[in-house]
Amino acid sequence: MTGLEIGVASVAGIFFFVILGMYIPVVLALVSLVGTWFITSNFDIAIFLLSQKSVETISSQEFAVVPLFVLMGLLISTSDIARETFSVANYVFRKISGGLGVATVAANAIFASITGVSIASAAVFTRVAVPEMLRFGYHPRLAVGIVAGSSVLGMLIPPSILLIVYAFIAEVSVGSLFIAAIIPGLILAVFYSIAILAVGKLRPHWVGQDQLAALDDIDDMTFSKAAKLLAPIGLLVALVIGGIYGGIFTPTESGAIGAAGALILTVAKRRMSWAIFWQVTVQTGHVTASICFMIIAASMYSSMLGLSGVPSELQAWVSASNFSVLMLIVAYVAIVIVLGTLLDSVSIILIVLPIFIPLFNHFDVDMIWLGILSIIVVEIGLLTPPLGIAVFVVKSCLPDEQISLKDIFLGALPFGLIMLLVVILITAFPALIVH
Amino acid sequence: MSSPTHHRSLFLRGAATLIWCIDTAVASLNSLGTLLIMAMMGLICADVVSRNLLGSSLPGVIELTELGIVSIVYLQIADTYKSGKLMRSDGVIKTIEAKFPRVGLVVNAMFDATGVVLFFYIAKGAEKRFSEAWDGGYYLGNQGSFTAPTWPMELIVAIGSALLCVLFFASVLRNLGLLLGVNPLEPARSRSTSEQ
């Protein structure tokens, strides 16, 4: 067998075993080990590579950014901050038809700027916002769709674990990727809001009578109270994102400051005990180990691919056939969306990108731009059946048994389409991301 | 006197003690990793404060963070697996388990066996790296300002991956035991939890 055949067989084997349910990092590392062994015909080289990669891939202070931002997000999730942000947003949008829905999106966007995982947002806002929307007569599908759809903002608006993972695999700076993600994140939030407002205009009964209802709910909310609730969150965002933007902190430092800030905030709100802090840090460790080990395995996989010659062969093939960059983007988006129906976001990024990055490099595509595109496209998979993770999280947090998985998938569908629209927008106007 | 039942109870006790030892090791590494995350947060914050208020960085923060993150991953990896947080896409395997439970056990045993192989080789490689680091006195940082030896990290990598290898092996045994209908480890496990 030639290196190329081994490379192709390895990729096929990886997909087969991953979908069958083998532990993903184990598949990636083991298939790469065997692939490297066959390509080089030398078992010792393969083993040497394994033991080198298992430590040296992550032995850089940049990787400390992973536990720190995870810790920050999990700490924030123990507090009532999501609920408070929601009631503030509610107060702001109370006079608009569809205001409750827009408030959910806005609160999600703010929550996203202090946490880095979509799943956290989906869980919290299902408990906080769905009952409110239902109470005020929202169509159930719309209510759950808004929550599932806007939970995606958690991974797009920095800080975001997925952006961090992409930065490592594409070898771009975490800081510039974070900065680049702000505008597309806001665009997505605005588009969601516009869509909800349009529903409010076209089908008023789907958004209930929330002007009236919201009024009695936020009776005790005043401007000064709203400002007081938002101030600590604003300070935290300013420190973390502003610190990176202004070049005062490295992303790692900003993660540490953010985690410490979140700890102080939750302690001040009397939400923190030593036991909760311990538990949250243990969870942080689990997420960190799981993600970092995925990155280790993925780095073995990409060096095996490099040895096999698959990327350069693909590159040659793309330049020989009249492939345009647009066709490449369309193919990439289609593949990622299909995989998104089966696999989790981190795995898709780590398995697909090592194959596609050389191709995009061939067309001099900006890696930061590709990162934002990839995150949005991967996140569409969170909303699609059969394995839309955000949808399952919403379902598991719903107290109301009446709303089925199908309702949530259908409700989330328009939001998936809006994401696709944003993908088209940033492809047409890359200047939105790369200045 | 050694009757068959006596043998059996001795065996169960041995198994229970072994499982207790493994569980304790996993939990201890996990606690150490948890403390390390807290310490890392504190250390980096202290560095930022010192640099911005006192005008000078703390020495060694970069090196310690670098050693720290690798250590955290391998201190936590065994507990991550044990808590079911190691990433897998379980749609297909769950369907198999539900429809053909025995096939599910075989497939799961095979998956766990691949984990045994992988982490055996990682542990073996890490042991070699550890002895090199120990014998060669490898360190990070600059002589004169700050140095930190790398052997503790390499040792953690070796212990953490060896422990995960053992956990994968135990899971192979458990799946095979369930398949054959004999499972000496299960009663032992429930006993060990009642003793705690």
C-alpha cells in the first residue's frame, strides 16, 4: 500500500469507528499510530511520535486558556446571572411585540460573552425564558426555537471553547480569533431579533400579548436597578474581552482574571460555597482533560495525514481540476453540516480541518475568516436532527412534557436557516471579519 | 481450612481491595488536578497584578503554567473516563446495546481493549521520558533566574495514563463477565462502596 492509500484508509477507518461509538480521542490516536507505523514501516517511530505528541502538543502556557475559560463559564452558570440578565433585557424590550423573544436573544448574547459553551446557555435559558414565553402565550415551537437557536451564540461570541480549539488546530492566535468573532456574533443576534420581530408583525398571536404581561412582571425593575444588575457583568466583559482587545492581557491571563472575577462575583452574590467551588473545578478538569486529549489525538492524526501525503495530493487535485474557492467553500460547508447531524462540534473541527486547511491555504483563504465560518457551520449541527445536542438539552430541561423533540427541531429550523444566511453574508463580505 | 467458599470470599476480598485502591488512586489524582487548576488561576492572576501594579512579572509563571496544564490533563484523564466525559458519539452503540445486548457487550469490550492498548503505549513512552528527564536533570526556564524540573510532569503523565489503562482493562473484564454471566467484580464493587 502507498502512503496515500494508507492515509485514505485511515480517514475512512476513523469515521467508521467514531460513528460506531468508539472513544473519539482513542480512535484518532490509535488509527494514526497504526497509519504512521504502516507509512513509515517502522513501529518505533510511530511509538516515539505518540509519546512525544502526548505531552508536547499541549505543553505550552497557551493551553492553560482552556481550563481557565471553562472554569469562568461554569462559575458564572452557578449564579443567577442568566435570570437577571433576562429580566433586564425584558425590561428594555417590554414595549415591543415579540419583546420577550428579543430579550431572550439579547440575554443569551450577553451571557455568551461571559461563558464559552452553548450547552450551558441552552440549559439555563430553557429554565428561565421558556416558561415566561409560554406564560405570555408564545407559540411553544417559537419559544423553544428561540432558546435553542440563540444558545448557539455561546460558542460564537467570545470567550468560546470552540474558537480556542480551532485556534490550536489552525495555528492562529486565540486573541485575534476572539476579536474577529464579536461582529459576526452580534450580526447573528441582530438577525435572530429581526426574525422574531417579523414574526410579531406577521403572526401577532404567536408572540402572545407580551407587552401587557411583561409590564406586570417587571414592575419592580427600574433603570437604576437594571444598571446595577448589569454593571458587574459589564465589568467582567470589559476586563476579559477588553483586556485581550487592548493587548493588556494574553488570552490565558484574561481567562485567569475572568475566572477569578467570576469567583468574586458569585461569592459576592452569596452563591458560592467551598463545596460548589470544588465541584465546579472538578467539572472544569473533566472538560479540560477531554478537550486537551482530543487535541493531542488530533495532532497525531494531522501529522499522520501529512506523512501520508493526502493533503498535498488533494491540493494537487484541486489545482488541476478547475475548482474555485467558492466551490471549495460550498463543499466544505455541506460536509460539515452533514457531519454535524452525527458528531459533536469539537470532533468535527478536529477531524475535518486537518484535511481542509491545506486546501484553503492553496487559495490563500484567511484562517481567521475560515475559523468563524467553521464555527457557525458546525453550530448549525447543534440544531439539526438526529443529534442536535442543543435541542436535546432544551428537551431535557423542559418541565412541559407536551413539547416534543420534533417541536423543538422544527422551532429551531428557522434559526438554522438564519445561520446559513450569515454564512452566505460573511462569504460575500469577508471584510466583516478580516479588516 | 480452605474450602471453595473460603477461596471465593478471599478472592472477592482481594478484588474489593484492588478496586478500592484503584478508585482511591483515581480520586486522589483528580483532587490534585483540581487543586492545580485553582493554583494556576491564582498564580496567573498574581502575575498580572504584579506586572501591572508592581511593574515586574513573577519569575517562572510561564514555565509553571506549561508544566501545570500537561499535569492537569493527565491527573484528570482517568476520572474523566470514569465519569463518562471522554468524548464518544453514542447514537449507534446505544441502538446496538438496546437491540442486541450481547453484541453491545462484545463491541464495548473491544472498544475498551483499544483504550488499553493506546494508554499502555502512552504510559510506556511516558515512563521512558520520565527516566530521561530524571537522569538528565531536564528543566524548563533559564539557569540563574528560574528553573523547574520536568520529571514531576513526566511522572504524572506516566501514572495518569497507566491508571487509565487499568480502568479500560477493568471495563473489558466487566463487559466480558457480563457476557459470560459471571461477574465477580460486581458484588465486590458494591461491598467496597458500603465499606467507605
